[in-house]
Amino acid sequence: MELSASTVAPNPKRTSRWKKRVLRNRYIYLMILPGLLYFALFKYLPMWGLLISFQEYVPTKGVMNSPWVGFRQFHRLFSDPDFWNLFRNTLALFFLNIVFYTPMPIVLALMLNEVGRTAFKRIVQTIVYIPHFLSWVIVVSITFVMLTLDGGIVNDMLQYFGFHEINFLLDSAYARPIYVIQAIWREAGWGTIVYLAAISAIDPGLYEAARMDGAGRLRQIWHITLPAIRSVVIVLLILRIGSVIDHSFEHVYLVINSMNRQVMDIFDTYVYTAGVQQGQYSYTTAVGFFKSFIGLLLVMLSNWLARKFGEEGVY
């Protein structure tokens, strides 16, 4: 079958319209250029390195000259006795973040929205935003000082009220709750920004009509505020699901120790131990590849569920 000249040759009118549109919106394109460069350099270009997960990578030979081994690294991962423990710990922290962290910014935004005095509201917002700008080193250090047996304020209070001291830092039963509480304290305030913006866009006339019908504050929140921000909540939840499995390595690495490693060791810390410290580059790249694949599946599943229940989703 031969293609006609009109099919192969570009349409000059369409090209001209495209050029005019680019020139007309040139400042918008310039504004998004830094973001595009960031994703191109730090997100898409590094995907080239995924090739070594199918190789026995030798740094002196480079990516193209290292021997190919197919799926040997993945077979090694799935047959590793530590695999299921790492998988279980990663998913456990994922679900704890979704269940306990995700509602907190919404609740906090609803509470801040109910504050009548503007000055007091801004002071509270500033206070809850500040932890976001603290590094995980500082957050974990504060936790250590508060929970340590040697002069920690929590154990001092337990003793004062007649209870026994608890070794929070070395007891594996407290490792995950401490991790989640630290994440909530540091990020919940910052997460309220988008929700407060969505709440501020709600038509005030809806609240006035609800008050005239005798609805109290809780009913207004339940029947007006929450339905109005539902789409925002779902989109942010899907995005959260995509990023939450990529746990902050720094945070987990600072919390983990020899006593709680069994419940806190996840793929990210395992990659650091086996890859950076032991030099198993191909194997740990396969581990990271598998983790990213699971994250992609979770995002696609959550987006499908959102669209199935009538929401817009991310795509």
C-alpha cells in the first residue's frame, strides 16, 4: 500500500498554527521549563541505569560492556530468605502511612478552617508548618532525647506517675508507631496547604443556606466541606500512594537499629546495605526496579478504583 504525498508531508497550516501557539504561550513554556528539565535529568535519564539489573555489572567495563545475565538478579531477589520480610515491612509502613497519616492533614485543615480569628489562625498555621522545614536528623534526635531511658521526659513522667520505664528505642513493638508519629508531626501541617486552598474555594452561600436550614458546624462539614473537597482528597491520595512506598530512606535509616531491624528493614535500607556498602550494584538495582514496579501497580489500581466509583482520578 502506497502512502500519498499528503499523508507523508507535514501540513504547513498545522505547523504554522503550532508555531503561533508556542509563540503566544512562550512565557508559560519558559515557566514550566525548569520542571521539565528536573524530571528529564533526575527522573527519566537515570532510567538508563536500570539496564544493569539485567547484567553482572562491572564498574570498570561500564554499562554497555558488562555481561548480560537476563533475570538472574530477580531470581536471586525472589529466592532470598530476607525478601518476604523486606516486602512485608515495606507494605506495613505503606499501609500505616495511608491509614494514619493521610487523614491527619484533612482533619487539621478542617480544624484550621473553623478558627474564626485570622491572627490566631495564622499563628497556628505557622506553628504546624515549622516541623516540615526540620531535617529528619533533627526530628529523630528530638524523639531520642524524649524517649531515652537516660533522662528522657517520657520515661521520667512514667516514673513520676508510678509506672515502669519503657525502652521505646530498642523495643521493636514501638518502632513502627514511632515512625508514623514522626511522619505525622513533621508533614501533617504542610499537607494542609492544598486542602485549605480547596476549602477556601467553596461557595460561602452553601454554608449560609445550610445555617438557615438549621445545620450545625459538624453537619456543614459533613454535607458541604467534605463533598466539595472529595476530588482533591482522592487525587492527593493517589499521588500519596505512588510516593508512600518510596519511603524516606533517611527517616527509616535513622530510626532503624539492631533491635528493631526485623520490623523496620525495608527495600530502601536493604539497597543501601547491599548496594553501597557491599557493592552489589546489579542486584540492588533489581531490588529498586521491583519496588518501583509495585508502586506503579498500586497507583494504577487506585486510579482505576477511583474512576470506577465515579471520580476523575489522576489520568
